Amino acid sequence: MTAAVELNGWCIVTGQDFRESIFVKDTTLPTIPNPDYNEDCTEDINNRKELYQAKDLTDYEAKMDIRDSNTVAGNLIKALGTISGGITITALTGEVEIFIDNSETKIDPILSAAGSDAFYDLFLIPLAPEDNQRVLFGTIQIIGAVTNV
């Protein structure tokens, strides 16, 4: 895996499910041909001639914190993990799914953070935890819903 990628723009709307997925690619494996490659779309970064293969995430855990500041000392808004709940890994496809149920998005501390940006990072932790790696980080906007659902 390579350095962590910054991804901003996710939104948690209070009272709604939050679900996002990422696919972790293995840059150490040979690339494979993209069956959907179209030479006429060469400016599109998603239209690459060669693609990286999925990272095998067998025996990995994942952890993610959402906080009100971008340090570990920030107030915790939500902790997620493959063991504690909220993150599911599909090992062979490299998919990491993050999920917060709507019942959790309409209670504190998520509800109290509405109207502001929160900060997150996502770590993948193999069996040898000293090799853990931050793969994703950024901001999540927390939006207060007007309608009580």
C-alpha cells in the first residue's frame, strides 16, 4: 500500500444512515488490463488502460475515529471498527465499508456536532499491528436535518 489519501466531502446527515465504501488497491502487484478502457476518454483518470489489483485484506482489522479536531486529543464523535462495529471488510475485493445507522446519527455526540466539519482517519491493521497503516483521512461535514424522522 502507499501513503494515505486525503478524501474530503463525505456528509453525515443527522437521522439518516451514513454508508461509504472504498476499495484498497495493491500497488506492489502487477497491473491488469482495464476491460472498459476507451482511448477516446484519455483525460478521464478513471479510464486507465491498466488497473491496480485489489489488496487482499485477509486477517486485517480496520479502525476509524471521527473527532471534532484533527488530533487524537480532539473530542470523539464516533469510533468505528471491524471488531467494535461500523466497518466491514470484504477481504478478497479489498472493499472497506463504513456504516453508521440512522439511530446513531440522531443522538449525541453526532447531533451536537451538526453544522460543523469533523475529522477522520481510517487505519488498516494487519496481524502484526506494528505494520498498521493510515489509508484515508479528511473531513466529514455533519449536517443537521430539519425534518425529525
